Amino acid sequence: MSRFPQMDSISELADFWQTHDLIDFEDELQEVTEPLFMSPERFAVRLSPADAAALRVKAHQEHVSEADLVSRWVREHLSAG
């Protein structure tokens, strides 16, 4: 059974790691040979000032960033095709 903490509270985890060291769990660690987190690819999109302003308004109305809104539109378009 693992001795790693099993808790959902960030503050409890922070308290735990204030008094423990990762080296204390060396026998439970595994080497990871493939990337765990992949950075998303980024694309620059040229918009007219009017389109950029309309995008900004639409994103604000939907309470998301412009990038998140454009990403959602692209995913929707690609999955529809």
C-alpha cells in the first residue's frame, strides 16, 4: 500500500509536503519515459479589427477567453466534418 497522501485538500497536501521529503518515498517512485503533459500547439490567426472586436465581445458574453472560444469553434467545426 502506498504511503503517499490520499487527500483532496491542497492546503492539507501543502502541510504534508512541508514536513516530508520526496526522497522518503524513493522506493515508490517510478521513472516516466514519455511526456505526461503535452503543450498545445499554438497558431496565430489574423483578424480584422472589427472581427477581433466581435470575438472579444462574444468571448466576454460567454465568460471565456478569446483563445478558448476560438479553440471550441475549431473543435466543433472539425468534428462536424
